[in-house]
Amino acid sequence: MAHATDAYVLKGGRVVDPRAGRDGHFDIRIENGLVAAIGKDLPLDDARVVEVPAGFVSTPGLIDMHVHLREPGQEHKETIATGTWSAVVGGFTGVACMPNTDPVNDSASVTQFILKRAAEAGFARVYPIGAVSLGSMGDQMTEMGDLRAAGCVAFTDDGKPVATALLMRRALEYAGMFDVPIIEHCEDPSLKGDGVAHEGAVAAMLGLRGIPGVAESIMAERDISLAEVTGGRIHVAHMSARQTMRAVRDGKSRGVRVTCEVAPHHFTLTDEALKDGAGYNTNLKMNPPLREEADRLAMIEGLRDGSVDIISTDHAPHHADEKALEFDRAPFGIVGLETCVPLCLDRLVHAGVISLSRLVELLSSNPASLLKIPGGTIAVGAPADLTVLAPDAPVTVRTAALVSKSKNSPFDAWQLRGATAATIVGGRVLYANPAVADAARFVAT
Amino acid sequence: MTAATKLRSRHLLGIAELDPDEIELILDTAVAMKEIGTRTIKKVPALRGRTVVNLFFEASTRTRLSFELAEKRLSADTMGITVAGSSVTKGETLADTARTLEAMSPDLIVIRHAASGSPHLLSTICKAGIVNAGDGTHEHPTQALLDALTMRERKGRLAGLKVAIVGDLLHSRVLRSNVLLLTKMGAEVRACGPATLIPLGLKALGVHVTTSIDEAVKDADVVMMLRVQHERMHGLFLPSLREYFSLFGLTPARLEHAASNVIVMHPGPMNRGVEIDSAVADGPWSVILDQVANGVAVRMAVLYLLAGEELT
Amino acid sequence: MPIVMDADRVGRSLTRIAHEILERNRGADNLALIGIRARGVPLAERLAANLKTAGGQDVPTGSLDITLYRDDLMKHQVGPQPILRCTDIPFSIDGRTILLVDDVLYTGRTIRAALDALIDFGRPNAIQLVVLVDRGHRELPIRADYVGRNVPTSRQQSVQVRLLEIDGRDEVEVDEVEGAS
């Protein structure tokens, strides 16, 4: 929903928009919340001019397609308002939110509630994801048609896998009628057991029960096979294991409609971090778990060679009291919205793994395409959802300063290069990063 | 290497954090502590006025009694808190329990807990020194130290000893602490157990891993049997007690291939007829009762060495 | 720094003390020597040899570590606990006259700890104190029964006793602590 604003022109900055085939210095004119024009040396007329600082890069608004907003039901961890503000501060103009709320988003009324709350908040756009099964219990399929009509963009029982092969088959077939993907939390429950960390040398020595990499890949292989026979679209969420990467690659090479996403923590950290300091930091406990170096490198390789389609954060807020428990008892998950851009710029772009253009695909164009939602490119006439990056700005992560309601991040004190400078949703500059020099220019005075 | 004169940490969270010279220091101190147990008045005033809390979230008669005796022999004031049931009983969190205890200004907290890493969590909250008395499937450092003291007494050294450790390797904190200690001190460790109960990454620690007890025991100076818990004895880890004993039970016949003066150890409590034949447990090889006596001495040494530093 | 006792003087002092012990106790019957670790132990062993030479009798000898009885155990801000050594008293002290042996008598706190420790081992008839050097500055009502040499010192000085068995030579040296080492 675009708010009328004064016309203004983002002048002279570098624009990276791979879907439009654009990477160069362009002016972008924004009027009434929409992109009015894009080109070289646009006429300024009466528009306000924002000189884009040298080194800044404007991209299509970033979209995080795997976020837990926790509302309704777990507002002590996060609300739709705090979560979407965290998204905006992190550079995201849109988020897709997972249905494992309380109640589960398995009916149009819950979907409508989420969208209503998101509109009231007025921060990042919210694209609800509906449950595959009622209550995500794995028994009865949800009314996907109704949910789709209410605004759901995909279906998942995230938090756990779709319970049976039969249900997954039916879901792929049924969702196929609407051409929306099934997003799968790949995990074989019997192999995962009551594991709390990656099954490997580190967990063995720390005495933590293991979750093997194959617990993930076996479920991915099941789902890819089912997508192959049904023609449905399967999306592998938060991929962590090298075996899963191989399964997805195999599927893609056979022409299966399979896509996958990786979270920043899985390409920046390994289970070795569990030994740091006093050890057993529960902000390193997530599901799927931090795996070993070979897995991390497999994620990096997938990002490099194009096998990975999307980066998403699996933003999973938990209250500090819930995390201040024995490792066995603490809940899985970390927040990710506000650390994603610096981690990606530092560890992927500056590290030479991928280009900035490829990063924009991973964080914007590809999730928009997968979910068939607006954005993912800067198009004349479309809502002006833009992210301005300051790829060289130094960032020191301070978890206490995160705007998310929860601070459960393992990246405290990390020093990284690359920040979000400003986030523009529907033409409105919702956020200008006070820690980035010259970002204040984006705010109308 | 110069000999340690103090422990570098004010906690004993695990063997992993100890250097070899610190292990030597604890063992040497334990030798001196052992003499106190031979006196008529088995008590010294070293920790007079110090408060030690024994925080046991898991039933453990022998470890708790051993720590209590060690504390009393050092004249510490002790409080025992035994939380019935398992770690997953709802209610007060460990962090809140720790803060409550902290308000009573204990000098040392001895903790036994079913969740790995619980002592580490406590050490981030409490000012008191933390002693790990067994955490989940992670470590049981005082057990490994008393085992080492027993081996050193009987064999005169640790370096170069061939030590076979047999049993449930996956769930055993005794295994982890012993492997860490023995490899640090230059012993040769063979770990043996059913393939379903061998953790990944054990080999990386420089341990020879085998599923053949005969291979493990051959020429061994020390055979350490680990307790196999009954709850593991059915379901998906092992088919039956009967088969376990036939494949992995320590019998006099199997011991014949060990070194001639082999000693047999067990952290207790034993399952006779499951992991160990009674003829072995009660036989001339057994040093199981030495282990119990050494447990008190080692725990006195640890408490004494950790209590030495004034808290700031 | 002045050497206040050389090897010869250490040896003669121990011989004299052995004779004083025999004279005062009318022989060596019922005596036992207990040296305080570390340097009291070789001194006790030498006295045992001297008593044997002078009186013809073997006097049982033990060693005592008083670390666990010290009153300054918990006073270290940060730093090592004194290293604990073995106490070895292979005889009953009940009813005996115990000759407690140490190298230097200073504040008296070590002897206080040693007396506490000894009492835990039994009930001797009497305890007599033997020291090689008495440097003064007592903080407790304790005095030695046999003294090798009285060495007046200031509190700023330190007294180093070196013995053949531990340090490779016999001598007693007084150091100025300020700027000395």
C-alpha cells in the first residue's frame, strides 16, 4: 500500500537490478509511492533530489521468505510490528512469515489477522505462508484455495516436516493447482530423535545428542522424488547439510521443480563455535544445527555455482529467559533479519564468493519469483520498494541494540563490512541507518 | 614442562580444560590427601569457614557421598541439594536456582546434572567456583582423575600404558573424560563398544576404536569397563542383555590375553553379568575398591586447589 | 649479603643440639623427631643420626606438612595454594616426647599450625621445638627449646636456610628484601 509522497529522485547512484539487466549508475524517480522513471540524467522538474553517496548501491527491496513473526500467540518473543520493523532495519522491504504461530496459520481468518496487523504496523510488507495440514499436525490438508485467496503465498508445516510421504504427495498435487510451492523443513524425525546439535566430533565431545546431516537429506530426497512424480514445486528450507545440497542438485539436473534456500548462519558458522568461551551458547542452537566445515563449504559452493536459489534468515526470535537454559532444554532458533545483509556482503561478496548482482538475486529477485509476489526488480509503475546498501560501511554487531524483540543472535561483537544504508517501502524512507555516514540524506528534511 | 603450582581456572568444568601439568598437580595433591584418610582423626582445617554446595539434579549416591566426605575431611561447611527427578522437571530454571544459591555466597558449587554443559551455564552466572560432578553425556572429570590416580598407583605411570575402555561409548561421560585425560598424559587408549554406541569423532582424539573386545584387551595394562544402562539394553541400540554379555562382557577367559599384571576398573555401579563377570569383578585383577578410596582423595585435592583463590 | 652460618657452623649446631636433647630428656628413650616440610625434614634426619652417634639409640623420625593447617590459606588474592606434600609419621605419637624440627622460627604461625596438626595425630607426653635459626618477631606466645643460632633481623629482611639435601650446600643467609630480588 503506497502512501502519496512528494516526488523525489535518487540521483547518480549505482543501481543493481539483475532481473532488469541493470548494473550501473542511474537516476530513479519516485512519485506517489511508485517508481515513476529510471534512467540516465532524468529531468528533475520540481522533484526533491537525493544525491546518492558514492559507493552506495540501490537494489530492488530485499525479501526474506523465511521469518517467524510469532504473532499471534507468542508476542513475548516478537510481534508483527517488531518483526517487520526488524526487517526494515535489516534492509528487507518484504517478509514471508511462517505459519507455526498459535493458532497455526491454517485458516483464512488467521491469514487475514496477520495481514491486518502488518498493515497497521506499516513497516515491511508481509506475505503469509499457510500450513500444509491443520494445526501442522500432519493429518488433514488445509483449505489451500481459501488460504491462497486470503493472501498466502506458499504452504509449509515448518518447524517440522510434512508428516508423511502421502500427505506431501497430496499437498504437492493440490498446491500445484494454484502453482504455489510447498516449503519443506527437511528432517527425518526418527534420525533427528532428541538431538540438539550436529552429529559430529564436536557434539560427541560436548556430550550433545546428534542430528545427522542425512536426517535432512533423506527427507529432501523423499520430497524431490514426490515433486518429480507430481510435477509440484518443492522448496527446501534452511538447507544445512552437504548431502542435501547434492540431493537438490541431482533433482535440478533431472528437471524437478526444486529450489532451496540457505540461512547466513549456515554459511558463516560451524559447530566448532559451540566450544567457544564457556561453551554451550544456546544462541548457537538452531534447527537444522550448525554443521561442520565440509557442510559450510558445500553451502558456499552452492551459492557460488547457482545451485542455491535464495538466502533467507529463518529469523526465529526467542525470549532471553527461554534461551538461558541448559543446552538440551533451550529452544532452537536465532534472530537473523538485522545481521543478514552485513554477513552476506562481508562473507560472500567481499570474500569473492559471489557478485553483488548475484546477491540481489538471492535476496530479492529469486524469492519474489518463487513466491510470485511483487518486487524483485525496480520496475516503472510498480511500488517503490528499494534497499540502499553501503557495501563498504563497517559494522559492529551489537545484539543488545537489535530492534527485534528478541536478541538471540550468536553474532554479537562481530565486525563486518557492509551495511544497509536505507530501506524504502512504497516510496517512503522507513529507515536510514544512523551508523552509516551520509545515510541521513535519504530522509526528507 | 614446568610443574603447575595452581590450577589456571577457578572452575573444574572438564578434563578438556586442563593441561597435563595441572593434572599432575591434582594427582600429586591427591596423594598427600590420601594420607589424611589413614589417620585416626581424618580431618584437616584447610577449608574451615568455606561453604560448599552439592547441587545434585541426578541421583548419584556414590559421587555425592564421595564429595561430601571430601568436603567434611577438609572442614568445609556443606549443603546438599538434591532435586528429585530428571532435568526436565518443570519449575525453577537452573539459572534461577543458581542465582538463589549465589545469594548464600557459597565458595564452591559441586553440580551433577543430566544436561551436558550445565556446569558451564552455572559458571557464567555464579561467582562461586564450579566443580563438574558429571554433566549429561559430556564429562565427569573427577572420575577420570581418580581413575588416573588408581592407574598411577598400580602402574607407576600413565604415559605408555595400554588402556582398553569397553562399553557404551556414546552415552558415557566417564569415557570422554578418561579419553581426554589419558591421551593428554600419553597413554594408548583403545575404545571398544557395539557399533551403535560409538560416537563419531572418537578416532580424531587419537583413540583406537574397535568393536572387538579381544582386540581391545590384547596386551592391555588396564581394562576399564563402562556401565551399560538398562534403558539402552533394548530398542534400537542393542538387541538384548544376553547378546551384549556374549559379545562385550569381560570374563576371565578374555582377560588371559591382556598383559600379565592387568588391572580391571569400573566406575560403578556395576551390572554383574552384563558388562562384567562376577569372577572378574571380585577377582585379583579388580581395583574397583581402590577407585572408591581414591575418589575421596582426588575430590579433596580438587576442592582444596580450587578454594585457594580469593574471589574478587 | 651476609652468611650468618656456614656449613661448619650448621653442623656444629646440630651436634650441640643433639647433646642438649639427650641431656634434657635424660637419654633418647621415648623420643621421636618430626620435621616440618620442607627443610625441617632433613634437619630432623640429621638430628636422628647425631642422636644415634651420641646416645647409641635409633630415634623414629617423621615428616609433617602443615599446609592444610595454615591460617593464611585463603588470603592469597590470586595465586597458588602452597603445594601439598605428604605427611609421613610412621609411628604413634601417643605418650612420646616429640621433637618438632623446623629451619627458621619467625612469627610462630607455622609452629602453631604444626602443633594443631600434631594434636590430630594423637596425644604426646610433650612437644619440644628445635630450630636452626631464631630470627625474632614472634606474633604468638611460642618459643624454641633448642636453637642453632639467634639471628637478630628486621622484618624487611629475609632469612634463607640452604641445606645440602635440598639446595646442594649448607648455609644461612640474611637478605635485604628491598631491591634484593
